[in-house]
Amino acid sequence: MNVTQENIDGLNAVLKVKVVSEDYQPKVESTLKTYQKKANIPGFRPGKVPAGLIKKMHGKAILVESINQLLQDTVSKYIKENNLDLLGQPLPKNNENNIDWDNQQEFEFSYEMGLAPKFDLSLSAKDKFVYTTVKIDDELINKYVTDIAKRYGKVENIEIAEEADLLNGDFVELNTNGEILEGGIFKAGSALFPNRVKDEAVKKSLIGLKKEDKVIIDVQKISDNALDLAGTLGITKEQAEALTTKFQFTVKSITRHLPADINQEMFDKVYGPGVVNSEEEFRTKIKEELAAMFLNDSDRKLYNNIVDYLMETITFDLPTEFLKRWIIAANEKPVTLEQVEAEFDNYSKGIKWQLIENKIIKDNNLQVTNEEIVEYTKNLLRKQLGQYNPIAISDEDLAQTAQRVLSSKEEAQRIFTQLLGEKVMNLFKAIFTLEPKEVAFDDFFKNA
């Protein structure tokens, strides 16, 4: 068997494979014998079907299958042994045209290949990036203290409704005379929050109501969202959009969500007994958690800025036409060239960043070991489970859970990619010069 590579240019090549009888015949003969042993044809004892009959029945299919498998193995071996850095996979080039499978003994097959471009990459401390962090001020801490107090609060029945209360009651459709419409819409147990009602007049009509009070409402003024209104009245979105009648709402109960007192009882519920012992410690703990939480957002913003910079400053070409053909051939669903060209700009950007990132990983010898993946998974689980159960979790239980998670190939690959991404991020932080900038919460997330 003879394999030759013809480089068309720096990004495209053709791989030619010449196959002669000696290359595929042993596999063909072996497969024919297997078929002969297993063949069950009327008039012949099992395993005694003549070889000529087996060859006549299955010879061509076995030949094609044997050569295809030989080609697949040969091309893969050549790529590996010659360290070819390809984009996509080799594409057969008119291999099936003009082949006489019945008489031909020597074959030549050609494959188009898209070669990854060569480019220089230099990461330097001369490159400066702004590292933006969220300012953890008293206003932000107060907001989170209030949110936590609400989360651990309680619900009480209230006599008179206020704006933030929940009114639970029954809706019934009225006719043009303001009377209950016979056969009209009726929905029991609907919930209304006055502070979520879009119309100010309707909102004011709900405030001050007591149990069993009734109020007439133009339901179209409750919400701008037909789906929300449909859910409130127990009807379809189309029915909600077509409504012109008014409804009577009868209050059945009024409840108010009261925040928990900021005291030791709440501290113990949030962090476990004795972890936090004063409001000052509570606020300090929240500040630390917010800083850690927003660190991921700061890293993501920095990472995106670095990606944009590298994509702009590092230039190289791609085997564009080959990639378009490969996308069409590799796609599970039929796609047209027009569809591919419409999306190719985004696709090529993804390929370009993948090439840059792979070179960063290779040049800096970034690796992820199995032990690191297991430990990283345990830490993810520790954080996740700790949100719901502050009691300490044994390392043995974590290890077993981590192994169950990693038994999924998709989950293992996701965690591997995430961990490798963190190593790339840490490399950026270590090499580039970062200029810290602290901004308010709203400013940080304004364009997120």
C-alpha cells in the first residue's frame, strides 16, 4: 500500500492511498470463511456451503467493506504518525466514481484535508487589561441581608391588604350590566400581588381590602403579559387576549411575608450553629461570600476581554472552502451551502479561538490529571451540597458521589473543560498586567 501527501498550499492537501490485492485480499478471504461457517442456506449443511456460492452472494459487499476499513485504518495511522494537525476530518474525493468492483484489483483513493494554520503567539506582561470587580459596599450588603431575612421569614394571615401582600381569592366574569355572567369564566384560588399590577388605579383598588371584600376589575389592566393573565384566570392565552368583560374578585385570604429577625436564630439557620455569633460577623460573612461570588463574574469579564484582544491581534487564514464542504458532509441534517455561508463567520471565529487556545495550552504545557478532576468535582459538590445542608460532609461520601458524577462521559468532559479553562484563566492572570478597577454593582452588570 502506498500513501502520498500532496500539499496544495499551506492550508490544503490531498492524501492519496493506492491499494493493491495483497493489501485487502487476506481480510476478504478471512471474512468469506467466516460467512461460510455461519451460512444457513437450504440444500446445504451448516458450514458446508461452497465458497464460490458465498463469494457470489457476498463477495462484492465484503470487498467494499474490507477496503473501506483498510482505508480508515491507513488514513488514521498516517495522520497520527506524521503529526498532522487537521481541521475537521479528511473528505473522500470522488472515491466511488468509476470503480469496477467486479474486475478491478488495484485502487486509488484521494482525500481532501484542511491543515491547521501555523501562527506565532506571545503572551506578555506588556499587555495590560482592566480587572473590574464589584464594590462590596454597605448598600449592597444591606440588600443581601434583607433578601436573606425574607428567605428565612414567615408567612402570616393579615386583616387588611397592603401593597406587598398576597391576596388569594376568586375571579368571576361579569356581563355588561355588572352581574355574574351565566356560563362565564370562574377561577377559584387565584393569587394577586397589588405591587405587581401594572395599572395604578387597579392597584389602589386592591390596597385596603379585607377578607370577603369584593372589587370589580378590568383584568386586561392586571398585566401586559397574556400568558400571566391566562394563568391567573385558568384560561388559554388566546382567550385572555380576547377578553373585553370585567371580573369580580372576592378576597378569600390575605397573607404577608414577614422577614426573619436578624438574630442568632437566623444566623444558625443560615450558616449552622455557632458559625456566626453577631450581626457584625453576619455582615462580614456576607461580604466575603459576595466577593467570592462576584469573582467568577470578574474573571469572565476579563477572560472575554482577553479573548477579544487575542482574536483581533493574532491573524491567520483558514482553509475556508474545505471547511464549508466538511460542515455540509459532517452535518447530521441536510444543510445547503447558502446556510453554511450564512453562519460561517461565527463558525470560523469559534475555530480561530479554538486554535489559539489549544496553542496556549500546548505552549504552556497545561494539563489536567485524573486526580485533579476528582478533587475539583468534590469541591463543586461540597459547595453545592453545602448550600442546602451546612452539616459537614465526609470526604468518603464526596469521593463516592464524585465518581458517580464522573461515570457520565458528558459530565466528565464538561468538568474537564471547566477545569482546563480555569487553568487558562490563571495563566492569563499570572502573565498579563492587570489594572484593578472597582465599580458599583449596577455599573458592573449594566451591559452583562
